[in-house]
Amino acid sequence: MRRSQLTLIVNNEMTCSQSGRDFDQKSWSNKFDPYALKVSGPELWSAYFRARFASPREVALFCDVSFQTALNWWGAVTAPAGHIAILVMLSDPGAPAFFADSLRRAA
């Protein structure tokens, strides 16, 4: 498996006000309920792992965690920590769409 690379492009010649982003940005807390995300997190991650991997063992190998931890994620007992979320988002281009669709269906 090839590791994904993240490329950051910076333009220091244009200010944020010149970027053409003239829309009203609401705070993230107005768009998502942090408590609801925390409560539904284990189910969301379980659905993702079940869709992408064939077994908890594959999850454990990919995420470099113990089999018991992967089993907890698989069974929606707990959700992964931030570094695993970053790993998934950087290595699977379809992950953000999967979670967006799952949240849209739940709303």
C-alpha cells in the first residue's frame, strides 16, 4: 500500500479578504452538535471499519493497535482517538464522504 502524501499550498500574496470568500461562515458548533458526534462516534466508526475492512484483525494491522482495541471499534464499544482519525482521513480519500453521508442520513 502506498502512503498518501499531503501537500500544502500557500499564497502569501493574497489576503483572506481578497480570496473571494464572501460567504457567511457560521461556527462549527452551530453546524454540528459536539455531544451528538461524541455519542454517535462509535457507531460511525464501526460502520466505516465494517465497510472498508473484512475483519477486526485487518483494522488492527492497518491502525497498528491491539486486536482487542480493533474489536472494540468494530463492535461500536469505543471510537478511535484523533491520530487514528487523521490516519484514516489521509489514507482513504473516500473517508470524508463516507462520514458526511452517514451524518446526513442520521440527521
